[in-house]
Amino acid sequence: MEPDEIKRVRLEKLDHLRKSGIDPYAGGFTPSANITDVLASFQEGQEVALAGRLLANRSHGKVVFADIQDQTGRIQLFIKADAGSQVAFDIVGDLDIGDIIGVQGVLFMTKTGQQSVRVSHLQVLCKSLMSLPEKWHGLKDTETRYRQRYVDLIVNKDTRDLFMKRSRIIRYIRSFLDNRGFLEVETPILQPMAGGARGRPFKSVHNAYDMEVFLRIAPELYLKRLLVGGLERVYEMNRNFRNEGISTRHNPEFTMLEAYQAYGNYEDMMRLTEDLISGLVKEMNGSYQVTYQGRVIDFTPPWERRSFARVVKEKFGIEPEDDAKTMLVKLHQHKAHATKLDKLTRSGIMKIVEEMLEEEAIVNPVFFTEYFTFLCPLAKTMSDNRAISQRFEVFIAGLEIGNAYSELNDPTEQRKRLLEDLEDDAETGNRMIDEDFVHALEYGMPPAGGLGIGIDRLVMLLTDAASIRDVILFPLLKPASMVSMASAASNASAGNIDIH
């Protein structure tokens, strides 16, 4: 049956329900428990009230067997045309797969040993007008799954399990930090200038103030203001926005954890990261080992450390004191793809190096330390080498997962470094210094360690997801009309169709 015909038939059933005096979008039904709990503590003869989506409807003369599913599980219903459940039986004829219903009845075991509910009362809570895909056994097309996540969640148990696991991951992280004395805070998403990281911001205009505003690219500078104000351990589970490319590892809207600890440094953040993630893995999986895309990752602490400066010197011969021209020559000598950059700056090398690190055969967690100072305008330098910063990045299975500093708290040095960073920034066009942030530092910020962890990528690792879109409920997509036009144009160019 065609979709339009299916919808027409369902509309007729909707009309029949209304003419029978039944509200097909009723409310006021309260389940006594969820389905999984009922099945776990199953007792024959127990009265229950359950609600869920109808996923099977099998008629056998005067008896109907049906299945409903809620967020937690699925259970069979038994509806018989007798004095005790005739009304419920009559309603079943107007039900379709996908309808949401509430039922009351008693638990019993069928002759085949199936845990079931003998229904005495049935209430229609929402009449579905669209049919579920592929006879309700699963939605396979990836693009459709992202675009219609609501259908994906209905028919794919793995998808529901993934996002429930994501919720548990975030809950664990919050609990971990709360137990260590960190205070969860909220900082502005809409900001008068984009700061705290490099990235192209999304711009808008606030009409009442007639001023340009930006969706934040990072919360860092506001969280450090809180350190100035005396909040010594703070964290934010924050949404950030960067107007940049999309890939299996990048989405314009993404979730980050940022945490700051007064009187700490990047070594403290390294221990915090190791304890947090290894403990999370043990909690979620029961061991320190996780299989990701066919590879076994061992999160057992302590994690390996490598020097970024040493790796770059060994691979490219580059020193932190080299200027951009010297770096370019060395990159070409080592056959690196420097042409990927429209305009090479010293910080532009970071793009090449990050790609290199992500492409290396890194499986188990690795801390890369000793980053060039010019790449880290917000970090303190090593006391014995000012060309090297107190910073690390952690890579797992080729993914950059975290980044941390010993935070720079000298306002004069901070202003100087921000100015230098602006001169070196040819990619984002972000040409402003947050003067209020520098002014805040002049009041005095305690020495501190700061940490950022990419939540979406971490969830990818712990759910074996190949793409960041798999772990974001509603990833940003091109409008379906644009995708259709692009597909039609591609087919036309291949000689498959003719477009006039």
C-alpha cells in the first residue's frame, strides 16, 4: 500500500474512533510502572497499568495478541472478546502499528511461557497517521536515521540504547566532578565577542542593543573570570558552536566539558583526566578495555606520555623558534601536505600536525605534552624553556579527546600573547581581544589548571560509533531539498537522468 493510501485508511480509523465517542488523543493515563520493571518482578495475577507504542497486532478470531513498547522494553498483550474486555477488543480494530495506547490488566503466563498482560481496559492515547519503516523491524538508511531521529528511536533499539548510555556517561562525569568539590556553573552562550579558542563563530545581531553577538566557540574566558571571583573549582557541560566544516569527527554544534581548578596545573589536569575517563570506562563496561571499530582500547592507567615537540622535530625537523617560512621549507622537504593551508602561519602547522597525530596508529590513550608556546596563548610556559608551554592533548584511537593547560594568570603577559596570536591568526578572522577578560586578570587569578574534553567524541569511543552524527540526537544536516537537488544533478551528470 502506498504512503498516501496508508494515511487515508488511518484517517478513516481516526474518524471512526471519534464517532464511537473515543478521544484518539486522550490524556490522563498514568502507568503504574515501566515494562522492564514489570518483567523483572513478574508475578502472575498482579494488576498493572502500562503505556507504550503498539508494535505488533495479531488477531486470532475472538483473541488478539499485541505488543507494546515503552522506553525500557516490550511486553505482550492478550485481549479477548468477553464480558471483561469486550470494549478493549472492539477498539483494537481501529488500531494500527505505531499507535500509542494505555492498558490495564493482570499479569499471566501463556501456555507457551510468554509473560503477558490480560487486558481489561484499553485507552487510545495517540493515533499514529504514519506507518513505521520496513515492517517495523528497523530503519537502515543512515541519512534518514539522522533526519528522522524520532523514527530511528522508535524502531532501532541500538539507537535508544546508545543515547541512554550517553546520558549515563554525562551523569557519571557530573557525579565524578561534584564528588571532587567542583561546582557546576552556566556561562553565556550568546556573547559580545567570540573568545577562548580559535574558530569561526556564528554571528547575529541583537536588535534592542543594535549590537553584533556571537554563539560561543568556548566558555573558557568566562570560567576563568569565576576563578578570579573566588570560585575555586568550577565546571560546565557546555554547548559550543563553530561555523566550520562537517565530518565524521566534527559537527558545528557540539558538547564540551570544561573544568578549572585553582591552585592546580596541567599535571593535576592530567591525573584528573586519567582518573575520570578510566573510571568512566570501568563503570560503563566493567573493565578498562573497550572495542572501538574493531580495535581493542586499553584504558588502564597510567597512560603513555609523548613529547609533541620531539615528534614534530623527528618527523619534520621543525623547532619551536622557526618562523613560518622555515617551517614551510621543512614541511616540503619532508613531503608534508602544506598545500592544504591557504596561508601558512606558524599556528597553521597545528592543522598538519593534528592530522598527523590523528592518522598515527594511536589506539590506547596517549598524552602529548610539550607544545610550542605560540600555539597556546592562554597557557603558562615551562620555567626552563619559554618556547614550550605547560599543555597536553590526549589522543585515543586517533581521536583528539582532551586538551589542558596550566592557565596563564599574568595579565601583562596575557595581553602580549593575545596580540601575538591575533597576528598569527589567518584562518578565522577573529581580530579582537577580550579586554574585560584581561581586566579581570588584573584583579588577580590564582594559578590554575584548566581542562576541556570533547563529550561527543568520548561517547563515540564508548558506544563504538563511527561518526559523531551517530551520538548527536539531531546533527545539523543540509535541507532535504538541497540533498535531493544535488543527487539529481549528480545522476544527470552521470547520464542517468535528463534535467531540463
